[in-house]
Amino acid sequence: MDTKFSVALHILSMISESSTILSSQSLAESVGTNASYIRKVIALLKKAEIISSHQGKSGYELTKSPKDLSLLEIYFATQEVERISLFPVHQNRNLNCPVGRYIEGAISPIFSDVEEELERELKNKTLKDVIDNLYQTAKDSKR
């Protein structure tokens, strides 16, 4: 998996909590990447209607409250998929081998269960949870 999901969470947290207008350059500086990568992630978020921008105005805004924006929705937007599939089965197994012939059937149900559990967890977590964790982590680091 690439970093677009975590970068999107970073961007969305900043958009939600910033009192100033954020450019792709200022977002890139916070994320530690270049502005063109930020614009790529922003384009995915805009396509999924998670954020919006207005022609002639700088900055971005969330289209929903952080408490109404599930992490699964953000994941799907950034990965451009409709379901989580983290564990593909290798394709060139030897079907003449007793393990090679049956390994897909043996591991696919396990992989599917794990992916479905991850989907349930991400569906039940929101951007607000990330933001709350952000503030808690900052508070804990000051102790």
C-alpha cells in the first residue's frame, strides 16, 4: 500500500483544524513532500467529494463534518478501489504440486476475513477520531 491514505488523513486534519487558508505548498511542507504529490491526493479527495475548492479562491474545505467522514470513505477515495484487497494470492503456483494446487483455497478465506475486519474497523472510525488522537498525542508529548 502506498502513503496516499495517511497523507490524506494529514491533509484533511489540517484543513479541518486550520483557521487559515492552506495552499498545496503549505500542506506539502507539513507532510514533508512536494506540492505536486499533495495536488494528486487532493484531486482524489475532490473527485470523491470529500473536499471542495472554489474557483478564484484559495484553499480547500471539507464537504462533511469530521465526525461524518469515515476512514473507509477516505481509504476508498485515495486507493481508488471499492473494497480492500491487501493480500493478493501469487499467480504462478505449480498446480502439479499438492500445496500449489490448493494453497489459494486455503489462504483466500483467511485473507478475506482479515480484509473484511479492516473494512469494518475503518467504517467505524472517523476523521474526528484522528483529530482527537492528534490533540491527545500533542497533549501527552507536553508532559
